[in-house]
Amino acid sequence: MGDYHDNPILILKTSQGNRSLAWDFLPPGSERYEVGNAVFAGYKDRVPIWDKGTDPEPVNWYAGKQYDDCFNAAKDVLANFDTHFPHWKGRGYEIAGFVWWQGHKDTGNEVHAERYEQNLVHLIKTLRKDFQAPEAPFVVATIGFDGWEMDGNALTVANAQLAVSGEKGKYPEFQGNVKTVETRDFWRSTEESPKDQGYHYNQNAETYLNVGQAMGKGMIELLNMNR
């Protein structure tokens, strides 16, 4: 991105591992929904899942708390831009894009995996509105666990991530401004990696580097489409 743009580039990272898009990162405005006899949380609900007709005990968390924590922190940084980045004082800033790489936690629950596409569409729209950047390009990276041998709930999540990509045509409003990049080629086995820790991509630095480069290239493709 630094090579592509003439102006300085700031990558503002707001993230937290072991978090679900269906619970922790659930975007504001998400409503409760029912599957069978189970009720699943909407934004600000303090129980993730409960049986219909029951009154469950609240937990010390709420649906969307990680969304609020991460993105309110980003807003605070931007609200005090000149203080945090005195070398750019007075220049102002433009939000030129968003990137999103997440999904492992949602593979642990079949309903959350099935709901991932809907939640991701909502996330994209909500972040653009929240940060007053309605035209900002948005790049999503698929999860890549087990590479092309991926199956089950993980495959459901990866397919949901691919479905929102603008060129798929499923969401016409995302054409030319949302792109999903495939990461399964970047999976490395435990034999090629420092640790047997699949949920952290076996701590393989090559995987993380390749994913980052793919997301950067995806962002440049979107920017070139709208020049």
C-alpha cells in the first residue's frame, strides 16, 4: 500500500483473537433470531444462546462488546489524530479502506457458521457507516485452516466469506468495492511450521506474510477499479 499511494499510509489495527462474529463482534443493530428451540443473541444481549421461554442468567459480557471495544478505540485514536501522530499534525486523514480476517471462533458452532454470511454483510455496512466512509473498499480474507482439505463448519465460513465478494454478483452493492481473497493456498502443515497449533496457522510466518500480501493486492485491485 505504501508503494501504491503517494501519501503516507497508516494501518490502524483493532483486533482480538478468540472472538466470534456471531457474538463478540456482532455488529450494532443485529437482532435476536431463533433456530429450533434456541434463541441466539442480538446486539447487547448478555446471554449468547438460551432456550425459548426461559429467563437465563446474564453473563459478564454482551453480544457486540468486542465490536464496541475495538472500533471505539479506533475512533478515539482518530479523534485525537494530531496528538497520536504529531508528525502529521494538521494534515487530516482519509479512511481509504477496511480489511477483515477472522472466522475460527465461528466454526465452533454450526448455527454461527451458517449465520456468518449475513453477519459479515452487516459488518461491512455497519463499519462503513460507523466511520463515515460509505465508499471505502473492503477486503476480506477467507479462513485457511487445513488448506484445501477444509471441511465442515470451517468450509461453511470460508464459503460465506467468498460469497460477499463483489464479483460474485450476490450483493450488487458490493460490486467493485468488496473483494474476498482466498488463503487456503497459504496453509502450511505442522511439519513445515514452528508449532502444531492449527487455530494460529501453526504459527507459520510465511502464511501470515502471504495473507497480508494477498489482502494488500486485493485492496489495490479495488482502488484501481475506482480510479
